[in-house]
Amino acid sequence: MSKHLNQPPDQTITELASRTQPNTRVGRDDRDEQKRETISSQAGVDAAGSPKGDQPLFPGRAFISTVLDVVDSKKTMSGDLTGKYLQRAIMAGLFVGIFFTAYFVIMGQASLDPDNHGLMLSGKVLAATTFGWALVLIYYTNSELLTSNMMVVTIGAYHKRLGWLTSLRILALCLLGNLIGALIVAVIVRFSSIVSGPTMAQMLAASSTKIGYVSGGFMGFADLFVRGILCNFCINIAMLMVYNGKLSNDFTKCIIMVVAVFVFAFCGFEHSIADSALFLILGTFGKVNALKAILVVIVAMLGNYVGGGILIGLNFATMNDERHFNAGGTNDGD
């Protein structure tokens, strides 16, 4: 016997009606869905209003999300765990001080034969590459470096995860810790022969160049400031790549960080913490003009903030800010 004959009459009639008559509501819903998909595809988002998987409208959302998680951690560490945070900053200062010393040791050895330009170039390449591993160690030991924190706190302040006073507190604590770490290296090195001979000569030459900027009038200050900008741009573009969620291979992350530091070290860009380490080492030997050294660090630090805090931090925070887009999309849907 037919299936339909075994069903209640009302149910059979309902099913037949649904097969023979068009469902105007379903048809209208389908048309509306197609319309939404067309509009969404033109905007680069899916029907739910989210960026398409392959070509997201805001590809930096993972980077911003990761940085904001880091911001929350730094806020807690610098508040409730100030001592621990300071220890992390001291560790970063130790890494910078030790590896920048290694930079000058390598440069010093390569300069033993000044007429051998190939040796000097190779030494500079090796020195800059070696120094690059300081950033790798800082990252993987969760140490706190002032220059990369400039980007982090700026993004946090933009998204209102941090107030500006809290941001300044984090940066001030980080700077203090970095300087303490660099000072520890300087004091230890003072009681050794590590920076004697050609290494000391290279350090004095670098110090003379840096102090020459602030002794050269407006153009000298501008030169130093620009070098500070480019230095921290390199560092923070590397950190952006590490934080963006697209890299899962640790080796690739290491190479990116090493290359970024290599560029600034090889080109002679100015890093405020590395400069501080150099001046502190020379200061223990009484071979630096303290006031001019402090001025160099301040100008380099301001340049560092522009390069890392503004060109990377604020720039990427605004270009990947989905809040206004989502608000606009909701209004249009209404």
C-alpha cells in the first residue's frame, strides 16, 4: 500500500501542497541571502560580516589580538609584580650589553689588518649577525626590552587597554631595568681585559661617532634622530612578523629577528639601549662625556619611539581597527 495512504489525511495534503505550490517565504529568503552574499563579496567579507578566509579585510587582526594579550600581561607584571617585571627588563639589558660587547670584540679582531678590506667587511657582517641573536634571546626568555615595548604599549593605549600614565610607567620600569642590566655588564667587564686593545679602539670610535651627532648642530641631531627611527622600525617590523600568527616555525622567527637587527647594526642605526650599554662600559673606564652621552641616548630614544611606537605600533593599530567598520556595517544593515 502507498506510503501516503498510510499517513493521516491532513499530513498528506500538507505535503502535496508543499510540493506543488512555491514557498514564497523561502524564495524571498534565498533572494535576500544572495543579495547579502553579493554585497559581502564586494566588500571582501562573508555573509556574517566577517572577513573572508583567504583574503581577510583586516589581515592584521591576529597581530593586534596577540599584542593586546601581551599588553594585559605587561600591565599585570608592571603593577602587581613590579619586581619580577624589573628582573625581566634587567635580563634584556644583560643580553644587549653582552652581545653588543661581542659585536665590538669581533669588529676589533677584524680591524687588526686595516689594509685587508675584505676581512673588515666580513668582520662587520659577522658582528652584526651575532648581535642580532640578542633579540632572539630576549624574545624567547620573555625578557623586557624598551624598544619593542614602545610598539606594544602604543597599541595598548590606542585600544584603551592601557592609560597613558600606565604606558609611561611600563616604559620607565623597562628603561630602568635595561640600564641596570647594561650597568651590570659594564661593571663586570671593567674587571677583565675583554674590551682592551682593538676592542676598546672600536668602542671609542663608535662613541666618538655617536657624540659627534649631538656636537654637529641641527643636522647632527636630525641625523641621530633619523637613525633612531630606522633602528626601531627594523626591530618592531620583526616583532610584528613574529606576533602576526602566520609563523609557526621557530627557525623562521629567529632568522627574521636576526636579519632585522643585522640591518640596523650594519647600517649604523641608533638603538638607545645599545648606546646606553656602550656608554656605560666606557664610563667605567672614564672615557666618555657623560652629558653628551645622555643627550645621545635621549635623542635616539625619541627616534626609537617614532620608528617603533608610531610607524609600527600606532600605524598598524589604526589600519587594523575593525571597530568603525563593524559599526558602519551594522548601521547599513539597519
